[in-house]
Amino acid sequence: MSAESHPTLPPVRLRSDAELARDALTAPLFARAVRLARWAGPATRVGVGGELAAAQLPEAAAHLGLDPADADSAGYASQAWRVAVDTGLVDVTEPEEERAADAADGEATGTAAPGEDLALVTGGTPGDVLDLWLAALDTVLADAAVPDLDDLADALDAGGGIDFDRLDWNPGREADFLDGVLANLYLLTAAGSGGPADQPVPLPVLAASMVVPEGMGEPSDAVLEQVSDAMMRLDDQFRQLEPIGLVEFRPVDEELMAEAADEEIAAGGSGAGAEEDEDVSRYGMVRLTPLGLYGIRARLLEAGADAPAVGELAGKGADALLDAISHYPESAAQAEIEQWLAGRELAAAVTELLAAARGDDEGGPLRRLRCQQALAPAGPEAEPAVRSVLDDAELGGLARVWLAERGVADVPAPDPEMVFWLTVDTIAAQLAADGETEELALLMETLTAHHAEFFEQVWRTEHPSTAAVLEAMGRLHPDRGTAKEARKAAFKARSRRP
């Protein structure tokens, strides 16, 4: 899985390893692989590639509780066996090539037996089970990137071989496409709530994320056709990925496929020309399961992506905490803060947080905003540590706000310089956290409405972000005259700094 498209991702909330391991063991395909591994024995025969001999597929299907007469049962048994072999749940001894070649019916005579790793299913740690499941996932993903049997049949040449040019199938390209789709699905899941998203993603949205060029307005007919083709590929692939527990999937409605032409499907699913009352779920819906979120994150980490999980910072210092959560969504930042504070002596933790919040670097304002968020739930035991920074140029304003919110007496009033410094710091933090929002513009309007001499004084503030904040006010302030004053003040602030 390539990490190039998503080098840094939002944090996700993962279930415990024990919960995830239980999910893995109940995933239908993995559970079947375990059952076949326990079934394997001296009478089990395999082919040259370790595949289960055709004559034994009905018996394997019956052992799995499937109907051997059902045409699909052999395929299910074969896939489960392949997963068992690839994960080490089964050890195979392939037949010697000479013996296989001499077999009259072409059947091989290798043997199979339960592998050493099978014991990990019941006797290993949750981490051991998850490692086995990840190996199974690799097998399923590789299978999902292979064209379906109909496409392979159409691409057979006169000699019975596969014409790859006719098939237009590049294994590396197909694997990269599926990896990209899953990375985008992970990103949509992570960005939704810092954890498993409540709502599934429409299949056309995922298809469009891989096909439609960034910044493109109304998609052309050619692009819509590509979206439709990608949708149908994903429909087939997610059907294969659901049994391993990676996703919850609602396939494309078969009646819809019978009713609509390709371009109508693409237009309807992408929102171009769809009726307002169209049920988008008919075009397919997918979401990562909690186990799937874990699995794709593991693959992204292996590829070198920065894919944080909430709780990873619990054992690190306050400086690492504030630096990391500065770029987290607010809900994920709050969850990380709560886990970091748990088990720490509060007064010492508050002292450490305040020390880490200092700094006149570019990230300082956002660190102080997250520090303020971390201090919000703290009770009276934090007061001595907060009072100790009342005279600090960078933290004094923050401390006064915290104390005032709790109705603490004897809090000294800030001098004008500290008031302006805190104002600049707060706006700079909001800009870094959320960008130039309408809410920030309203804050700026309220601020200047209650202070007639605001711009005349604020440009003198010894804060490294003073000029940048004033320039933002010049862009965002709804009153044109006031915005012009902000730009003039920004010019003065720039001029006075070396």
C-alpha cells in the first residue's frame, strides 16, 4: 500500500486488541480457514501449488456446513483453504514434480497437516490472532485485484493461454488501485469522527475519488463512464473483501443495473443529474468495520504513512502531546488529552502542560489553545500550578482566563499589553486550527466593535504572529473600512520587525 497520497492522516480511535481479535475470529472467511486447518490430516491431498485437490473440495465444503451440491460451495472452500495455507494455519507438502506429471488424471498427491500457527488461534495473544488475520487480509486483497472468471475466459487466446494485452490487466496497477481506494475510504472514515464513521460511503463517491481529476468542475461524459466502470470493479472487489471482516458492504442494486445505462449510473451516483428522491444506497454503500480500520491502518503504517491512533501519546511527554494534537480534530484531541491525563498526578501534569505550551515559534499559539483545552476539566488541585504562571508573558493571559472561569478571587487584572498579546495569540491559534472561517470573522467584528483604538494599539504587540493576524483581519473583517485599517496596521507591524 502506497503512502504517497496520504503521508499524514487524521487520528483514529481503535478498539482494544482483544475486541479486534474477537472480530477477526468471527469473520466468516477467517473462521472457515481455521476450521479447515483443524480438519486437515493424513488423508488430505493437495496440488502442486498447495491447493486442495478437486476431489476433496466437496468434503471440505461439507465440513464447513456448506451444501456440496451448491456450485459456489467449492469456491468458498477453496478460498478458505488458500487463506489457511497462506497464513500458516496449514502446512502443506507439495507433490514432487515427477509424481505430479506422471499422475494419469493430473491430480497431485501432496499432503497437508495443521500448521504450528494454528495453536495461536486459541493459545496466542490477541496480537498473534491479529497478525494471522492481517496475513489473511493480504491474501484476500491479492485475490480481489485479479479479474473475474468471465474476463479471464474472454481473454483466452487460441492456445488456451491468457492474452494479457486483450485483458488489459496489470497486476501492479490493479493492486495500487485497490490500495488507493482503501486509503481514501480510511481517510473518509478517520476525518469523519476520529474513529469509525457512523455513515457508510456511497460507492460512486469512492469511485470518483480515484477517477475524477482534482479541481474538475462538471465531469465530462468520458469521466462519468470511467466512474461507472470503477464502480462496477469496486462492487465486485468489496463483495470479496466483506467475508474477511474488512468492510460492511451493500452491493449495487441488480435491478438498477438492469434498468440503467452506464452513464446514467455514473450520473446518478455522483449527483450529476440524479433525481432528488433517488435512493443513493442503490448504487452501493461501503464502510470500514472497526477491524477493517485496524487493518488498513496497519498497511498504511507499513507503507510509511503517518497514521496516528488515539491513545498512542499516553506515555509521552506534554511537549509531544501538544505538538501532535495541535493538528487533530477537536474531538480526537480531547480523547487523546483524557487518556494522557489518566493515571497522572494532576498538579504535576498541569505544570508539565504549561511548560510545554510556551514558545514563540509558529506552532506556539495552537499549542496554547490545546493546553487550554487540556486544562478545561481540571479542578481546584490545578490552581497552584496555574497561579504560578500569572506573571508569564506567554501564559499569564491563559491563566487569568482559567481562574476567572472558575470564579477564583484575587486574580490580578491583566495590563493592556497582555490583553493584546492574548488576543493575537488566540486569533493566531484559531487560524492555525480551522483556517479563515465565518465564525472567526464574527469574532473579529465583535472585537473591533468594542475597542475604538484597537488597530492603533495592536500593531505594537510583541507577538510573532501580530502581522499575520492583522493581515487575516484585513481579508476577513466584514466592514470594508475596518478591513482597510487592519491592512494598514499589518503594514506597520511588518515594518517594525527586523
